[in-house]
Amino acid sequence: MKAAAQTATGHDLPDIRVVPPGPRSREISARLDAVECPAFDARRASRAAESASEQAPIVYERAIGANVIDVDGNRYVDLVGGFGAAALGHSPPWLSDAIARQSEQLPMALGDVYASEVKLALCDRLALIYPEPGARVMLGLSGADAITAALKTAVIATGRSGVIAFRGAYHGLSYAPLAACGLNEKFRSPFAEQLGDHVVFESYPRSDDELVKTLEGVKSALNSGKIGAILVEPILGRGGCVAPPAQFLPALRAACDDAGALLIADEIWTGLGRSGAMLASVEAGVVPDIICLGKALGAGLPVSACIGSARTMAAWGAHGGTAIHTATHFGAPIGCAVALAALERLSEPELHAAVRAKGDAWRAALAKATLGGIATAIDGRGLMVGITVKGGAAAALSLTRELLRKGYIVLTGGVRGDTLTLSPPLTIDERLLEAFTHELSFSASSQDG
């Protein structure tokens, strides 16, 4: 029998009525396992064996603000925020309004052949995000689409296919981004012969000493004359929420300028307020040749953007239209309408300032509560926070299950899988962050005992 309906305002503390995953979640998950690609169930089984803790999933029923309610009636605090996509919380009223208005008027146009007016409005707005005039926009459905467009642009603009990427970086799993995915070698290895060997991986620096070594590797690779682009996350996301030394991005910009290569900033996670700025790369004093946006741009709907300088994007026009990057649903009117509504809110300087203040306070509280106990490091910027867990990946996976039972949705990341990577809604009530910190502190005390 299904659990009684749970209530939520979007700012509520957890309320666990059935130990998760409850019977309804188990039933639905079992049925899904029977028809879905078996990779996901195999991953859960592998993680369960590694951590000696169950990794069976809960099933979402509905969500609002920072709260998720599962099909068994449990209420959670969501500290993942749809992998960062629900930056303005789940189910904000303006989201359904934007979808409804556009659905009634025009749900689909004809892609790049006959566009909609709302597509123009979104491209106009996105071009203004780029720090220089004349920017051009390529829309997509996912962050991986935006990265693919950027890497294609690099080849067209420079005539060179080589790419420098960074260990620990995650840019997506479709083929172009997968070739540059440095998070986990096992993601790429089964497809290596189809991906080619055009990507050079360097270490993502955490310190000034590491920065020196990284830049030596970058310059050596650029000296080959084969590199057309450097692809970088301004702050490492899934790789552990690592904020690099201040000179990292400016040094990459200078190296690209010297070598005639493009600098591509993957702002899919860091951008649109997540790091406490509209764009983390620009905040660092850098103007990338190409900026990739996604996640928060769609407020939960699939829409992304590759934004390039006028000079960089001009190369696309030199092929007489034979070289294009498009798909049926790129620039779909509903996605464009939602993105416009999201940008109106995500562009507010007051939001960025609040994210910086909230993130600084939270990381300080987490450090005080957990360092020397359950955590070995606290990293990040704004409301992307990495908590490196003592005991490695197995301990981190086990901790995610303990926290789920207490009503907190978290994920692991990091190159070694030992980091909780947190990206809650930017609008989350600080009471919920404080409550989570208390739970981690309690876990640390229990571990010490």
C-alpha cells in the first residue's frame, strides 16, 4: 500500500517515514531494472560490493524547492539539485507558467530552417552574457551538446584537432566530450578505438606547486603544434569541486594566445550563479573564446548553449553551410522560453552575492564540524562544495546511504570517488544547510567514538 501523501513547502527539514528505499521504490526500481539498460543496475551492484552497503535507489514522486518526496512518502533535503540543474529549486511557479504559455502558442518550430521568435530572444540574451560584443550562439539540449559544438568549432577555427583537457574533469559521455573526459579512464576505455588519441590530459592544479607542473605540461603539449583548444572547467565539478589557484585560468588564456589555440570554458556547472558569479571564468579575469552553458539554464528542462566570440564563430560561415551542427530539437520553443525565464532570475547580482555569502559560511561550518573527523578536506566555491571523506570511496559511498536514511540526498565524486559533491538549489534555506552540517558532525562524532 502506498504511503500517505507527504507535504513540503520547499524549505522543510527531512521527514523519513519508511526506511529508504521503501517498498514502493523497490518495486518500481525492480521493474525498471528489467527494461532499462543493465549498466545502471550493474553500477549499483559494484558500488554495493565496494562499500559493503546497499545502493538500491529511491524513486522520486514530486519535488518543490529544496525538498524531494519519494513514492513511499519520505521527504528529503536535496543537496544535489538535479546535478546542479535545479539551481532555482524544484518546480518554481514561474517554470510551469513559462511552459504552459509557450506550449499553448508554439511547442515546436522547424529547427535551424524556420525558427521561432523565442529562439531569437534567447540567442539575443545569451550573446549579452559573453563579455565582448558580436558573440554567436549555438543551442543544444545537454551540456554534452554544448561541448561537442565547442570542440567542433575549435577544429574549424584553428584547423587543429588536438585538445588539452584535465584529469578529474567531466564534460559528458557522448563521443566528443567522452574523448576529453578525465574523471574516470574506465568511461573511455571501452570506446578508445572510436575516440582516437587527439586529447592530451594534464593534472588539474589544487596548489601553486601543482600549477607550475601543470603549466609545464600544457606548454609542452602546445609546442607540438597540434593543439587547437584547451578545454577547462573553471572550478572542477564532478571531480571534487576543486577551486584552482587564482593564476590558473589567466595562465591558460596566455598560453592559448601564444599558441593560437582556443580557450573553451566549460561553465555548465560553474556558470549562472553556482560559483557566486555569472561566469566563474570571467570572475577570474579571463575572456574565453568559447563558453559552454547548461544545467541551470533549463531550470530542469533540457537546453544548453555554446557561446563564442565573433572572430571564433566566423569560421563556421566559411564552409558555405556544408559544416553545420544542429538537431531536430535544438532551439525548441519551450526550452527557449524556460531558459529566458531562468536567465531573468539567475542574472541578478543580489543572487550571486547571496550565494557567495551562503557558500562561504557553509564551507566554514563544515570545516569546523568535520575536519579531523569524517572529512580530510573541504573545497569549492559558492554553492558547489566538495567534502573529501576519510576512508576513501567505500567510506564515501557508505556515508551517502547513511545520509539518505536521515533524509539528505547527496552524491559522491572526485577522481578517487571519495568526495561528496554538493550542489543544492541556490535559493536553499540556510536552516537546511545547518541541519545537514549537524548530521555530518554527528557522523564524525560517532566515527571517533
